[in-house]
Amino acid sequence: MDKQRTYTVTVYLEECIGMENIKAFEVIHHLKKIADVIEIFPKDILEYSQSAEVIRQEGFKLEITTEFNIEEIQAFFSESMNKERKLKLLIKNKAMKEGGSTNDRKAICDMQNQ
């Protein structure tokens, strides 16, 4: 069993007009197949009426833990969610902020699924 890694994931929904909060909820639900979601911003995605506008302008952010590495997370989105909608992902290994190893530093990248 691999060690758990913590990531900060920012998801931008591209070509999305309306119901961004519901689409964000779908992405989060799908991501739970490979990761534990620790925190979500905006927090009240479905309950807060202005969440859709925040997501449209800034994307939404997640803090997750998973055994997957960045490349595996990207592949998961590319193979599954991206067929339904265009997503742009920015995934950062949280260990970097906490003085992570050299491998952690190399894991930071900006990815766009197409």
C-alpha cells in the first residue's frame, strides 16, 4: 500500500455557462472514487446561491488525500470526467508547503485535460 499524499487541487470548469455549483459537486463526487476530500472552497457549493459565480470566476479548490500521484490523478480525470466536460486542473503536492522532499517539488505542475 502506497503512502497517502495530500494535494491542493484547483478545478476550472471551461465552456461552462450556468449551474457551475452542480457541475462542481459532480466532479467532487467523482473524485471521491480515488481520494478522500478534506476541504472544499467554496464550502457550501450547493447551498450558497453565489457559489456558482465564485466557481465561474475562480474555479473551486479541494484539499484531498490519496495514494495516487499527480500523473495518476490527471489520468483519472482525463479518462473519465473530461469526456463529459472540459476541465483545467492545477494540482499541487501539499508537502511542498511543508518542506517536502525533492520528489515532491518536482510533482508540482499545471495540467489541462483536452
